[in-house]
Amino acid sequence: MRSHASWRTVILAGVALLVATACGGGEESPAGGEGRPALRIAYITPNPIGQNQFLTLGQQGIDRAKSQFGAETRTVESTNPTEREENVRAMARDGWDIVVVLSFDFVDIITQAADEFPNTKFVIVDACVEKPNVFCGTFREHEAAFLIGAVAGSLTQSNVVGTVAAMDTPFIRRWPEGFAQGARYARPGVDIKTLFVGSFTDPAKAKELALTMSAERADQIFAAAAAGNPGVFEAAKERDFSAYGVDINECPKDPQHITENLIKRVDVAVFETVSAAVNSSQQRQFAYGLKENGVGLTVLTLPNPEQSQCGIRQHPEVIERVKGIRQQILDGRITVKDPLTS
């Protein structure tokens, strides 16, 4: 028979075990909640991802962060300004550790949310907000657009080139104005045309504008209309002109008509900026241009230009010329004006 003291010890031990079990055991849950990963990252888009390669690249950066950090991730697609704001606040209120957004559409939203949710880390790529809990990744797109323009200026037979761009804003003008600078550098006196779709998601209107531009003798057309770009590529195939893509390598879709692309490493910028947030880096602003290999041309990012399937492969002399122009930009011998600051 056990003593009274012994039974008391057993009872106290059982109570302690029940308490420990109710509180989740002797080990703390990863993020303070039962079954919750140590890191939760929410990715909020300004528009549905759909055919928008810019947003798709952002998702790739998030997927890489998920793998690298063992994080739980969630993608929330917005369709209008009200939803963008609601989605940001919802994710912050729900305790997501890092809220990632893409584009300048979120600048005002993040500016307010960063103050309201000081314990949430925000990552904004393609724009910047100066707050202690905000990490930014931006690009110098105009530098690579200059190279695209130099290719177009070198190849035009009609002496007419142009850009079908999304919106007429100082930021979006980095694409057509950078293109125009490069085209004029390669071929002084070239006729340059610029038309704006007025939307990021209208391939039908983008195609219409590209056909209009082609009818005005443009034989090199830069597609900078976001999800509208497929319309430009359709027009290129119908009217047999040279087109140029953005963000990713579009050439395999139509090697005969897509000559080159302005590569924009959104996936890299998202991953590296999220990494800075995860590690609470003192550096909160990151810029990606030609120097950082954050932007460039397809053939300049591959060891063998043949891998690109781009039309520029048929013009090795133009590839060599654009390599030299790139180096002159890096050396400071060519200055590319930025519509955002000039």
C-alpha cells in the first residue's frame, strides 16, 4: 500500500501532465499557434495573375521563399483598388508575418498599413515605401529598354519603330522612353511612335494599337502592355513585323516574329527582398539594373544565344553591338534618362 504522500505526488504529476497537454505539450508550437509554421508569407497581387508574366514571376519568387524558409504561403489575387486594400489589411490582421505586394498600386496602401501594423513586415517590389517595417525591391527598367531600342533601331528597314505600352504614367514611360533613347542612339533620325492601351489587362486593345502602328510602317514594335502583350504578338504574326517582349523570354512562342525581350528578374527581386525581411536586414531598399543583372536582354543572360530561340540570333553583329552599348552604360559613357527623375 502507497503512503498518502505517494498518492499526492501521483495526482500532482497527473495534473501537470494534463496542463502541459492542454497547452500544446512541453515544446512551443513554431509560431506560437498549434500546427502553425514558424513563418507565414502572404502574396497579394494588384490584378488576377492570368497571363501577366510579371505577377507569375512574383509567384515564383514566393515559391522559392517557401522552399528556402519552410514557410506557409498564401496567394491572394485582387481585382480592383478596394480589394487590394482589403486584402492587405486582412492578411496583416490575420497575423501573417510578411505581406508581399507587387507594383506602385500598393504605395498608398502600404504607407498606411505599415503604421497600423508595426509588427508586420511588408515587402513591396517595383515601388518603394520608406517605413521601418517595409522592405523594397525596385528596378531600373529604362536601362534595359534602351538596349531593346538599340536592337530595334539597328534592325528597322522602314525607319519606323514604336512601343505599345500599358498606361501613360511617368513610371510606365520608363519602357517607351528608354526604348526611344536606345533606338535614336542606334539610328539617329528614326521615327518613333508610342501608343498607350490604358489598361494592364486588355490584349484586344493592345492588338488593335499594334496593327495601327504597323499600318503606319512600324516594323519593330515593343510590347510593354503587361497582360495585353499577347495581342501585340498576335498582330506581329498577322502583319509580319518584329515584336519585343518583357519580363520573360517570349521567343519560343513565335521565334519568327519575336526578336528579343526585356528580361526583368522579378522572381529574384521578390526572393531577395523577402529574404532581407526574414533576416531583419538593416538594408531595406534594393535596386536592380544592368549592373546587378536584375534587368537585361535574353541573349545577354544566356551562355549561348541559340538557347533563346529569339530572332536576334540571326543578327550576331547586332548582338555584339548591343553588348558594347551595355558596357558603355555600365561604364557611365552612356546615360539613360529616367522619366521618374528627369
